Amino acid sequence: MPGHAVGVRLADMDDPAAELAAYFQARTPVPDEELIRLTSAARGAGHSCADIAAACQVQRRQDTGGVVFGPGGRTAHTGAGLLYQATQGAVERSTGSRRYPPLARHCADCGQQVIDRAATGRPIHVEHGHADRCRRLRRD
């Protein structure tokens, strides 16, 4: 694990977004299962895809080279879109699932299994599965 990457404090390693960012800072390839785990954990902890991309300093396709496989497809070429697409590809490869498999995660606010359907957008539109009482949805 690249937890000793320059610029990443070990105290931050409890944050999955910081763990993922360490891979990008070290320019170390992220195994598919680790990309899925860290992205899901970061999303579950309340980080948006844009927050995760900013932590990883991903703004364009070149920023992902050699660290994550892909991304391809038609997702908007924002940092959030590129990381979402790379993670979606990792789920597809690791599960042998159909094209564009859902990205599931746990919501810390309502405790439900949530499916991310897009990298950006209002939670009520792109995060399916929240409980009606979920604070995240109420904030939306």
C-alpha cells in the first residue's frame, strides 16, 4: 500500500479518499478490488465523486494513466467522471458483470445499501436506495 507517499500524512490514512490519493501521488497502480473498496468507503463516508477526484488530483484523463485502468466510455471528462468510470470498469472486471454495473456502497447517514448511478448530480437523482429519512436526501 502506498501509505508512505510524500505529502500524505499517515493520520489521513483512516480516510479512504486519502488512501486512494496516496496511490495517485505515488503514481502506483491501484488493483481493481482496492479501487472499488476505497471508492465505496469514501462515498459511504460522505465524500462526493468530485471530492475524491480533487483529493487524487484527477482533472483529466492523463491524470489517471498508470494508476487506474481506463477509463473509457462516454462519461464527461471531469475528474469525478473519470474516477467514477474507472471504478465502474473495475466492478465490471472483478464481477464479470454486464456493461455499466451498479456501484454499491453503504450510506453512513441512513444505513442502506445505495447504488451510485452517476458521478455527479443531486443525490436524489443519482443515488438510489436511501431510506426516506436519510439526512443526505433531506439536505438535497
